[in-house]
Amino acid sequence: MTQRAQIQGKVTYREGDGVQIAIRPGPVEVQATASDVTLSWTDGQTHGSAAMPIGDFRRYVSEGLITLAQPLVMPAVAPPPT
């Protein structure tokens, strides 16, 4: 389920082993899985997306750097097979 959020401050992500890249302030769409979150945005004619560990995303939210339009809905995780 895609949700809406706002980048309010310095939020960064890393592509592979590269340097930290800042996501510009403004609206983003959030897609969550059990282990990570993908943020997607448009800036004029440029489209961007970034995946980050769920822990990093939660830290940004708790610090007020990302504000959610509504509480984050996490997908259900199936129990391991027995």
C-alpha cells in the first residue's frame, strides 16, 4: 500500500557503497515492506526513488525529518513454514 509523507529536513540514502545522497524536502510516496521502505518523488521532470532500511526510516520519522500523512501500515509477515 502506497502512503504519502513529507520530507521536512535532511534525509539521506546511499546507493550501494556510494556516498550519502540527500532527498529534497517536499512530498514523497512511501511503500513499506517488513525490512525496508522505498520513497518515491518527482521534482519537475525528474523522478527519484530510494530504498532504506526500516530502522533508518523510523529514526527519520521519530526525529521529525519525515512526517507521515497517516500512520505507516506495514504489510503482514507470513510465519516461517514448519
